[in-house]
Amino acid sequence: MPLAVGTFDPLISAGPALVWAVVLTFVFLECALIIGLFLPGDSMLITAGIVMASHASGEAQVWALSVGAMVSAVAGNQVGYVVGQRTGDHMVARKNGRYINARNLQRVSELLERHGFLAVLVARWIPWVRTLCPMVAGAAGMDHRKYTIASTVGAIIWAPVLLLIGYYAGGFLERVPWLMPVVIATLVVGLIIGTVLGIRHYRQEMSRPAEEFDLDSRARVCETEG
């Protein structure tokens, strides 16, 4: 423990506020906007849990952060839904895009058409679907109440589970004094590199020619019961 704290004084002394800011921002963006497709959301939550384990008030903080992350995820989903709703049937895809292409939009649309409520729950665990699902649901006219319930339940399961996995894994790592700082350093560096590469890939994706994607009438999920 002393080694971990000593090695990462800047990170630890910044306190939970730094971790909170990163987690809430990343979770919101990943659930609300296209750029979230390219951010390392899952690994970020696990890393945040491990970092919290090295802090004196880590247990209380990680539980509080779990609630904050849930709220951020639900808020992000609502923004994504509204964006899709205002876009309507005509969504913009990218020709030869890696993620924002007509094929992926159609796949998410079909997933919602067939499974509705359940699809929103499952989407929480699939990174690229997690970001596209709210927008497609809004554009396809999925019942807002059902969508809100499903996305909220998904957030309750997703964010706390990953944060707590990281936190309790960090507890085991602390038993080996030299291992904790090595793991934290590796994860933080990986998170920074992943974010930088993600932003770069986002810019490359958005620079591709746009093509209109029309949601098929069969993809409308207004009456889907799940």
C-alpha cells in the first residue's frame, strides 16, 4: 500500500475528484454521442475501481461512484434517444465506416425490432451497440417509457459491476506491494493511449463521406413488447 501511494502521489493526492470527473465524463459520452464509440469505457470503469482501491476512503467512494456512473449512463442514454428522435428516419452513416456504417445501423435496428426491451439491456454490454442503440431507438420510435426502464436497469447492472470488479481486484493486488503500482501504471497508460487513439479514429471515421440510412418501416419498434 505505501509503495502504491508513494509511486502515484499526483494521482492519489488529486483524490477521488479526478476519478469521478473522468468516469462520469466517459460514461456520459459513451452513452450519448457518436464519439463514445471510440472511448475505452469498460476498461476505464475497471481502472477507476482499481485506483479507488488504493485510496483510504476507497470503499465508500467506489459505491458512491457506482451511483454517479449509473446516473451519468441514464442521462447519456436519454440524450442519445433525443438525438435519434430528432434525426428521425434518416440517420447519417459513413461510407466504408468501421462502426458508423449502414450495416451496423441496420443490425442495431433489427436487434431492437426483434427483442425490444431485452435488446436495450443486452446492448449495455456491447461497446459499439451501447452507443448506437439509444439513437436508433429514438429514430425508430421505440416507446420512451419502455426504453427508459430498460436503459436504467442496464445501467444499474453495468457500471457498478465493472467498478466493483476493479475495486475488489485492487484489494487483492494490494497484498503484493510491488504489484499494485505496476498494474495501475499499465492500466492508466493504456487508458490514455486508448483515448488518444479513439479520438483519432473518431476523426478519421467522421471524415469519411456521409450516406443517408433510412430506417425500414419494419424496424419501427413503437409497439415492440420485447
